[in-house]
Amino acid sequence: MNEKINEAIKTSYLSIAGNGLLAVGKFLAGFFGNSYALIADAIESTADVFSSFLVLVGLRYASKPADDNHPYGHGRVEPLITFAVVGFLIVSATVIAYESIENIRTPHEVPESYTLIVLAVIIAIKEIFYRFVSRKSDETNSSSLKADAWHHRSDAITSLTAFIGISIALIMGDGYESADDWAALVASGFILFNAYLILRPALGEIMDEHMYDDLIEDIRKSAYSVKGVLDTEKCFVRKTGMTFHVDLHVKVDGNMSVKEGHDIAHKVKDQMQEDIPEIADVLIHVEPV
């Protein structure tokens, strides 16, 4: 599990560095290229730097072991960090939308054509970042990394809409100077929608919503593989950070001794943690048949 945490932390460092460099590049290209859509993109990337830093802090805190005050560990900080990341997205979208409307109402020059090249490169880089961070979030079961991945995807969408808007302004000419501002306004809507997509699973996680049918099936299969387990009943799973805590009812022969039932429960726990390393702890309740 420490390997997964370290992998997630390394990924966060990469996100911070990448977003910082892209934010500077976007702002310079937007400022000198007369494109507010690119400047809006830079604003979002700047917010991404802070959100990635929050993810990093959250991952480090979530990796702390359980203690007397936190018997289930510190993993629940992950969805809380995800909420903060969503907050950054909402603030970014609001700022972009406001500034876009202001620029639409203010006459300005057509963006420079070279901004399209800059945007094409940014779109490619951001999509690569999204796929990389998303894969790492799946490998580590990190909800905050998943939020960070969607930040990269929303950035790619923002850049794509800017590319379309600037293309329209350049092709259509006079009267279409604000096309890239309209593109930035549309992008703010995409960012808000992505914020919802990120928020929904994190909210389910912190509310202990039932979301792990496939995992529960694997848990039952693991329990059935232990000699003496006749059946399983209730199975509840809660996610804490990158790990899971399981409550499971197993049925055993009602004529066996308490010690025999206790030994089977321990074997079930050991087998489950061997089969599914993401399980941090298991509470087994023995039911007599």
C-alpha cells in the first residue's frame, strides 16, 4: 500500500510542475496574442497548481497510520480534498465567465494566428496528462487523484473551445473578434459540469454510499475459499482514502465450538487481505447454521 501512496504522491508532483509551466506559457501567449480565451485557460491552469498542491497535502495526510483518535486511519481527508478541488474549479469557471462577458462587451483586436499552434500543443499535452493521472488514480484508488485528472481534462476542453473560438475569429474576420471570448464562456460551462462529475463520487464516498458491487463479489468469493465457511450474508464496504474497511457476516456450522468459529473468522480475514491488498481491515461476524 505504501507503494501506491508513493506513486500517487509522485503523480501529484508531476501535475504541479506541468500545470505551472503551462499556466506561464498560456498567459504569455494569450497576453501577446490578444486572446482572452488563452488567458482564461491560464487562469484555470493556475488554479490547477493550487488544487494539485492540495491533492499532494491530502495524500500525505491520508497516508498517516491509524491512531487512537482516528481508528479507521486518515483516508477520509481524500474526499474532503476533492471538495476543495471542486471549489477551485467553480471559482475558476466563475472568474472565466465574468471576464468573458466583460470582454464580449469591450471591442478588441482579433487574436494572433500563432495562438492556434500554442493551443494545439496544450490540448495534446493536457490530454496526455489526463490519461496518465487517471490511470494512476485507478491503480491507487485515489479519489483526489481522479479529481486532479479531471482538472487536466477540463483544461483540455477549455483549450479546445479556445481553439475553435480563435479559428472562427481569424476565418470570419471583422465582427467576430469576440469569438474566442464566447469560447471561454462556453468553456466555463464545461468546467462547471466537470466539477459536478468530480463531486458526485466523492460525496458518495464520504456518505458511505453503496458503490462497490464488484468488490463485494470478490470479497464473497475470497470468503467462500476458506474451509468451514458455508455461506455469507451482509457485506458492507466503506472507502477510506485508498483502502477499504469491510464488515462481513459468514455462516458456519452451528455445532462447532466458539474457538473454531473464531479461527475461521481469522482465516477469512487473512485470506481476504491476501486476495485483495486494498482491504485495510475486516470485521467478521460469525453466524451459526
